[in-house]
Amino acid sequence: MICSLTKSEVIAYDASALLDLAAAWTAMGTGIEDLFTRYRSTVAMNNGTHWTGAAADAAVARAESDLRASRTVAQTLTDLADQATQGYWSIDAPLRRARAAIATAEASGFTVDEYLTAHPRAAGPRTVAIRDAIVAHTQAITSAVADVITADTDVRNRLAGMRSGLIAGFTSADSIGSPEGGVDGRALATDPSTLSPEALRRLVEAGRLHPQQVAALEAGAPVTISASHMEYMNTLLRGLDGKSPQEIEAILGALPPEAQSGLVNIMQISSNHDVTASVTGDPEVPTTGGLAVLPARMRASLTRKDLLVVGTKSTPGAPGSSVGGNSYSLNGVADNQAISRIVGMGERQYAMGTDLDHALMHVTKTYLHGQVLAEQDPNNPSYTVDGHGRMRDDSLTTGMIGALSSDTIVINAAVADPQTGMQFVTDVLTHQWDDDGRNAALMFTFADTEMRVENAGDPLDVIRATRAGDIMESVARATASDAAWKLMSAIPSTDGQSVGEVNPKLVHGLALSMGEYLPDLVGTDEHPGFDVKSLDRATLRGASNIIATLNTDPQAGEAINSRVMLTQLELERDFGQNPDANEKLITAGRLEGILDAGTTLATLDEYGHEAAADAYQRKYESVDQMLSLLSTAGGYAPFGEDTTGLADATGATDALKKLLIGPPPDTSVPPDNHGNQPHPDGDNSNTAIYNVLSGIGPLPPHVAAAGGDFVNPETGRIKPYTVIDNGENDATVLCRLEDMLKALAGGDAIGYYRTGYQKVNP
């Protein structure tokens, strides 16, 4: 960068070098495109006639792909030439002005020194006119030179900015192929430190796709890359064929971070069966990506047939075992754990449904199943990992699950597999994770926008929501049956501990996600992918078992219970605003029903016949979290305008909590076989009806007339619940609320909520 110029430098400055560069770059670009055009023509013709057959088609397709890539490089050179030409003219104009200003000063009787300052040539006093002339000439010269410096800096910066594009043009995946792949692969295998900056750049560029291509792969759509790109990746990875997964991991560890992730991205892109080079018959260019493109020993480790061997012990006296028990042998663990760490080094946007991830998931599922079999085997089994007898290692698959946790395509395929999906989900839930299930929970963790369709016109938005729904459906199916509840409430070989006690972080994560699908659990079918029509909808026993499972951990229970309450409030409000939508109030009753049944079932397992009281306490403790969710959602306050006044520093007061969930059960009445005890004042429909009326805002005149003194005459709204119910006249309050509901929605509306609730709790 030029910071200043002397007079001599201004006179000698030659910007025509930019024109020479522009001409050279233009000629190079034209030559490259012409060369590949002639190459394509030569391939297509054989002795003056068109070449035909499969080999000809492959060669021509490859030549056309290379021609397209050459045009990209040629365009980059043309753009550089244009910048250089424009740069010449942007410098030439102020340079001419500077030289002309110097010449004018000298022709007017002044000299110009090296620092571009004008001085009078004649001796004598400096008059005002002479001083003014000195200033004018000096300013004209320095102003023009400053413009030269600015133009020079701008041109230099623009060309430097395009330098990376020029480098990328000659190192990009579209302009490299077998020779570069072979050289880079051999360097990686022998000594990664010998890779040149250009080679490292090639790894980065070959491990990238355009954003549109990444989005297409996430949607499961095919993506076409250049033959050169595919050839480079294939040839590069062939250089690693002799390396074990652990050796490849060490190679990656020797690379700079960007090149490291680039190489892993190459493995993911090249193993994606939706990636195609549109070339067939070329031995150096795979037509599509797949497992076969991965390094040979890496592929062999993922596909070995003896990942899990279950048998009978033949060696008496093995540590921690007894003669005649079962044996469980996990093989290839060290290498496959290395592969999972390799996968974790890449950018996850390229790891969407790749064959590498699918294969690693198969390995992980197999190892996990072996772990669970050994954990839950009551007969002191033999357990070996890579041929070595050892104590069970709960962390063996933790990192492997974590490496795959963001690939929703692979997770979806794993949990939905008709042969092994349910077993996998059950294994995930009942394995004794060393991190309390934190990593496993990531497989079932989604942003709110991923679980619902925000834009029905965006296919990828629909696909993401459908995948999330399908994954969470698998959790619902795995926890819905009575047999599943029996397992989840007392996992074998854990001294009767439940899934929430064994894996609290996992269950909490499941509760946060399952909250989105609560209406679907009771029959509304709102979310794509979450299809639970086959669950018992006559009594919603399956939904109750799911709620019970999520209540085996207190924090998870609070999360799901508060979400049930919030969803109820939203449904009751919606019914108030649209009284024809009777399904809203029925669904609210069903949700209250599965909440009561599920929490009772969970606490019955934990507390025996005190279950009803403890279930009530669990709901009671969930109100604070529900109100927090409500404040986040904004816009609606249950129980009237003074709700915030009922909340103390720690959340809701006792009064507000009891208003929401009703009074506690009557412990003086013996519970039934399910631990249920009646409320002293019947069901809690009065609160539901109040929420319907409260959600309307100003009441229609005929509804207000039915309410009488329950309505604030100034606002037209129903008064706060604490005003209309002093706790001693509950039956009277209920009758008045029912009259108001009848006025709003007709006589049948009274039974909507109760019908829903009694579907679960007759």
C-alpha cells in the first residue's frame, strides 16, 4: 500500500502494468476454456466419427463436466482482468492531474521539491500574490497525488480480495481431480505436515457445497457435483485405504482445524448416496456417493459381522461371572469409537443422512443393545470388549450417540425401523448412561420451529417438522403400553429404579419435546409425522402411561405437567372465542384426564396408596412452571385481571394454585385399585368453565346477563375467581358458571369438558 509519493515517484509511476496483467489473465482464461472445449471435442470424436457405447458416454460426460468447471475458472480470470483494467483507468486520471499540476507550477516560475511543495524560483520578497500562488500550486499537486494514492489503495484491495477467489479457482473441487487427489492422499498417509498451503486449501474447498446443495441434501433430494470433485474425493480417500480408523483420527489431529473439518466433510459428502457426479462407467469417478467411497479399513470396521456376539460362557472363573451364564462380546469398539470421534470433527450440515452416519448408527445400536443385555442379565454374564474381559463401561456408547445426535435423517431411520426401531428406543431409555442420559436426550431435542410447520409452502420446513414428529412418535410408542410402563417404572438390575431415576436428563429432555405433541396424544392429530392413531384412544391409557413415564423424574414431571396445564388453558380460551369448536373443550378435558391418571400412576408406583395425594402435590408444584411458560407466551392471564397480584416472589400463591388444579383429593375416602380418590366437590370443571369465560374478554350481553353479579359492570368481563368464589359456595358458583356457559355455547357445552375427562377417568 502506498502511504505517500515523492515528486520523482509521481513522474516515474507506471500503471500500465495493470493493463499487461489484464491482457495476460484474459489470454489465460480464454486459453483454458479453449483447451477444454477442444478436449471435449476430441473425446467425442474417434478418427473423425462419433464414439459410441458405455465407455464413450462416460468419457463424454466427464469431459463435459470438466468443461463446465473450466468455464468457472476462466470466468474468475476474466473478472480479475476487468478489475485490473478498471484499476488502471482509476489511477491514470489523477496521476495525469498530478503531473500536469507539477508542470503548471514549474511553467509559472516555481520549483517543486521532492515533498511536492512549490517554491518561487526568483529571489526577493514574497508578496501576497506569490504566497497565494505557492498555496494554490501545492494544493493542486498534493490533492491530485492523494487521489492517486487512494485509487492505488482501492485497486490493490480489490485485487487482494479477489486473490482468494483466484486461488479457489485453481484449488476448488471443480478444478481438481485425480492427480491432486493422489498427491494429497499420499501426503496425508505419510506425513500430513508436508501438505502445502494449496493442498490444505483443496481439502477445505472439496469439503464444501453450496447452501442450496446443503438444503437439498437435508431434504433428501439428489445433488449433482462435478466429476472432478467426485474424482478428487475418491482418489484422496483411496490414499487412506491402508489406514485404520484410529490412524485416520491421528492424521486428522495433525491438520489445522479448517482442513481437519474439510477432510471429514469430504468423507460425509462422498458417502452420501444422494450425491451424484452424473458420470457412469468411469472407474475413477463413482457415479454416486456411498459407503464404498470411504477408506477401506474404515468401511470394514463399520460393516463387520461380529459387532455383537451373544453366546454361552465356556471359561469358568471369569471375573464377575459364574459357570454356565451368558456371554456378550463387543468387537471393533476402539476403531468404531474413533470413527465416531472423526464424525464429530466435521460440520454437521454435511452429515445429513450419509451412509457413514447410517453405518455408524447401526454400530451404535448394536453395541448399545449388547450393553443393555449385559446390564439387565441377572445371571452374572461374561462381558468382553475387543477381546478383553472387563467390567461394564456405561460410557462406551455415550460419545457415539452424541456424534450422531444432530443427524435427524439417520435418527429418524433408526427409531422408525420396523424390525429394530422400538428396541433401540427402549435400549436408549433403559440403558444406565454415565451422563444421566444428557447426550441421548440430544437425539430428541428440537427447536420449537422444527416441531411445527411454520411455512407450509416451504418443503424443507414440512420435512423437518415431519421428521421431528416421527422421532417423537417412536418415543410415544415405546412408552405407551402397560408392558412398557412396567419396564420404565422398574428397570431390571437397578434395584427397582425407574427410567427417571436412572436417566433424569434424558427424561427431562423428552418431556420438553413431548409437550408440543400433547393434543396429538389425545386425538387431535395436529403435527405431521406424529401418528399415534394406533394407541388406545378408547381410554387413552397409552397417553396416560406416557405422562406417567415422564413423571418418573420430578423436573421432567414439572415440565410436562405445566405444559399440559398451559395447553388446557389455551384450548379453553380458544373455545371461549369460538364456541362452535366443541373439540377444544373436549380435548382440554382429555388432557386434564391423562394428567391426573399419569401422575397418579407414577406416584402410585413410588408411594403406594398415598398416590392420589402425591399426584396432586406434583401438579401443585407444576403451576409455577406453567405460569412461567404463560408469561413467555404472553397475552393471556387465567383467573382474571388480578392474576399477577396473586403471584408472590416464588411464583403462584396457594390460592391461585388451588384455583387452577382444584382442591386436594379427599384422603378420608379409601382409594380404588388405581389409587384414585374423589375430590370433595366433584370434578374440576368449574375452573375449566371459568377459564372459557375469562378468555373471552368483554362478555356478550346475553352471557353477561346470565352471570349477574359475577360480571364487572365497568369492564364487561367476568370478575376474578377469588372474588366470585370464597371457597364456601363452590356448588353455587358452579351452577352460575354453567348458566353462563349455556348462554355462550348451548346446553350441550356443559358436558364437553366432562366427556373428555371421563374418557380417561370414568
